Amino acid sequence: MRKEIIELNEPMIAEFMDLEYINYQQSNGDNGWWKKGTFKDGTSAYNSNFICIHNAGLKFHSDWNRLISVFKKIERQGCIVEVSICLANTCSITRASLKNPCRFVTQSNSLEEAAYDAVVQYINWYNLNK
């Protein structure tokens, strides 16, 4: 996965996950970190081991535990998330609703990339339709 795509999408996913960005300038070039947040229903997206991290460490693109947290939030919004390795590495996110239905299906050489791409497509749609 290309670095510029990750740099663009990771903060968008973090905001979707209700993480709060704390902006500051440090001499080593870091310019902020993400603070653990909670969902609007009061539950947390992460277990107690989650540590506040810099932008470069969000790792939604490479850490299944973090990506599964995103899937869980998407499912709480009334969507069905399906990940398949049977014929191809595929991920689909479907919202079968009379109001704002959507369906995103992605396929890639790696299952992680297919899942990540579906999440990014869903969040882009969600941000336009919330």
C-alpha cells in the first residue's frame, strides 16, 4: 500500500473512530498525537492497552485488531461486513436501508488491503451522508 494513501486515510479513520487529535509542534518533526476517545454511546473503541500515538503509528492499515474495531463501529451503524478468502481476497460492507443504502466491495492481492480499502470507501461515503 502506498505511503501517501496511508497518510491521507489514517487520520480520516481515526476521526471516524472518535479519536481526538492533539496538535503541537515538537523539535523532532512530530506535530501531534491521537488521544483515545469514546463512542457517542459511551463505550470505548479500544481496550485499556491502547496508548495515545502519533499520526505515523495509527496502523489501521496493518493491525487487524484496530481494523476490527472499525468493523464493529460500522456494524453498529446497521451495516453487514463480510471478509472472504474463498475465491479472492474480498471485503464487502453493505447497508441495506431504505434511507441511505450503500454497498462497497473491494478485492486485492492481500486480505488486509481489501478490508482497508472497503473501510476507506465506507468512511468517505459516511462523511458525505451523515
